Amino acid sequence: MATLTVPHQVPDAAEDSEQLRKAFGGWGTNEGLIISILPHRNAAQRKLIREVYHSTYGEDLLKDLDNELSNDFQRVVLLWTLSPSERDAVLASEATSKWTSSNQVIMELACTRSSLQLLDAKAAYHARYKKSIEEDVAHRTTGDFRKLLFSLIACHRYDGDDVNLTLAKQEAKILREKFEEKQFADDEVIRILSTRSKSQVNAALNQYKSQFGHEIVKALESDDDDDKFLWLLRSTIKCLTRPEEYFVEVLHGAIAKTGTDEGALTRVVATRAEVDLKIIKEEYQRRHSVPLEKAIAKDTRGDYENILLALLGQQIDE
């Protein structure tokens, strides 16, 4: 469930465009006016605002926002104003770039989007960067990471709920055998996690627990806290089966440690506000006994804090 709040009577795109143009006028930018509009419009409404803004003023709204804003506030506004597929394309490009590479973000995109959403992101990547996500993932990763991430990003899973229990039992045994042998990057492990539907993966993991008496992630624990591949494998399984728990861990890691990880905080809020951020908020409070809004407000300031809270569902005046 989304946290996005849209007023019952939404101004038309021409009025929103005019107000945004006014926010850029004068000696300083009116960040409050921007916050009163963009985080309270859904993807279709934001797309229309961009189109009307361009046709009215002959300018690209994203470029104007980029020129007028700065720092973390700029980042979240730009990501949010993009369409979901454009946003995913930008995140994927950053995750495969030399200086901002992130195996985690590639895995997150591949495992928490539907097959159609992933296809849309790939099409947006083609249009924006004139190449494919797959080729950049293959180019920027090596070894076991390449095996896992390329398979995840290249797949086109079935998104339905149908489950084959016989197959689930068989593949639970395969996973058990491979993990006992410490063959964590075995082709069969990669095949199961990257091609089976999320419902089928979940069924296999339920069978694993039923047959062997413990959660599969227990078999992926390591004495080496720096084993990044095992961490990525555990995160892959969590993203496929319990994404809300995964995002709670990312958020808590971003704001609970010394120094805020604004990149992770911005990414999760901007990408999940129209999807399941309400569920993530509930899980965060259940796990940490504090509202997510309060935790974020404690760790952020100013316009950045205000837009994050708006995307988290802070009520607006009608």
C-alpha cells in the first residue's frame, strides 16, 4: 500500500506548472511551494505536469529543478519527478557506473519489480543511454556477482500465484545440497532464484523450512561478516519473498548508524511511496518500536526532511 497522498481536488497541470514556474522566480527558490505540489501528485499527474510545463514555457522541468535545487533535496525531487521506469533506469545506470557502482541496487531493482516494470525500466534505459542494462551489468561485475546479477536482471519471471508443490520440494532439496557443500554460486542455485516466479521461490523456501527445520538464510550465515556475496544472496532471497523486511533493514541501516546514508534513504522513499511504503512503515514500527517518520525526522533537516515526510504520507491542507 502506498503512502502517497493526493488532494481530492487536484489542480490541473497548467496551474501546477504555473506555480512551479513561480517557485523558480525571484531571488531565491520557493522550496515550500515545490513540496506542496510534486510529492502530492501521482506518476501520471507528474508526467502531465512535465509535458504542460514544456509546452507552455519551452523548458524541461527536470532541468529547471536541477538548476534551482541542490544537495539531497535536489536528489529526491529529481528522482520523484521522473516516471517509475525512468527512475529505475537512472538508478541502474548509477549502479553500473565506475564511481557509484552498487551490486545491491541492481539486485533490488531486479527482485522487487514485476516483470512488466522491469521491462519498462529496460526500455527506458535503452532510450536514455543507448545500450542495455544487461550489457552494463555484465561489464561492471565479475565472478559470482556477475553470475547472480546478470541472471536476475535478464530474467522475465512469471508474476502469477500458481505454485507447483512437487517442484518446490525438489528444488528445496537442491538448495539444501548446494548450501551444505558451500556451493552458493552454483548454477542450480542461480537458476532457481533468477527464473522461478516469486510465488514458486517462496514455496521452495517454505518446503526447505518444513523439511530441514530452519529458515534457508540460516544456511547462508558466515563467520566472515565481510562476505559480500553471501550478504547479496541473503538479500536476494529476502527481496523475492519478504521485500518489506528487506527495505526496513535498508532504511534502518541508513538512519540508525553514525552519519545518515542519504542515498539509500532517498532511494527507498522515492521508489516505494507509490507502491508499498505504508507496509514498510508498519513493519519498521513493529521491529523498532518507533514510527519511521520520527526516525527520519530525527536524522534529517530542512526541505529534505519535509519532502521525505510528505512522501511518507504527511497530511496536507485541502
